[in-house]
Amino acid sequence: METLTLLGQALLTAIPAAWIGIGVIENIRFPPVNGDLVTMVMRMDRVREERPEIYEKVKGNRIDHPRVHSLAYAAIVAFELLATALLGLGALLLVLAALGAAGPVFARGVAAAGALAFSLVWGGFLVGGQWFHYWAGWKDSQFTHFFLVLWGAVLFQILT
């Protein structure tokens, strides 16, 4: 049963590793796609357009410095890369543990660290997004980020 559990945990860890890994690759290949969205959130463009009455009250929160936008995007991609690496390594170690070639406690620890990093990426979007009131202009993104935080939290629970 332990072998099956380790293989199941490896699979459940590999799925978000692959998902966020594809995102990292695309963010590196095509930085303007999501980089422009980060800029729009930080400038509060959609809040200004869709909810001008809110924007007038909170527009002092916006950041309109391209260098800050670039640094924020680079930090996001770096954290996504960290989560990808930890999840991928954790999945590999879990497979090795199932085969008796790695310690299951260590394997689960690495995978759990990856699950936490995964949740921190999306939790960071929620916290940062709250500062920029993105709930007023990017509702779908906020719901997606809530789901992704929970995905990482559930995986963490499964691994610990």
C-alpha cells in the first residue's frame, strides 16, 4: 500500500508541476502576455475603466513605474520557477521512494515544500491584487487564484 500511496502522491505532485512549468516556459518565451497583465493590474487600468467610482477613492494605490512592473514580473516568474523545480523534484523523489531508491520522508518534504511554494505564488497574487483592488476589475482572476491556493493547500495536506 505504501508504494501505491507514494506513486499516487508523485502523480498528484507532478500534475501541478507540469501545469505551472508550462506557465513558466510561456512566461519566459512570451513575457508581454502576462507581463502586460501585471502592469495593467498594478496601474489599476481595469478598475479605472470598469469601476471609476472605486478607482477615484483608491487610485493612490496604483504603481505606474515600468521598472517596478518589470521587477514584479521577474519576481513572479522566479517564484513560479521555484515552485516548478520543487514540485518536479518532489514528484521524482516520490517515484524513487516508491521504488526504494529514496527516503519517503525526504521525498514528501520536498514535494510539500513545492506545494507551499505553489500556494505562495497564487496567495501573493491575492494579497497583491487586494492592494490594487483587482476584485473590482479582474473578478475571474481572483477566483482562479483562490482555487490555485486551495489546490496547493490540498496537495500539501495529502503529502503531510
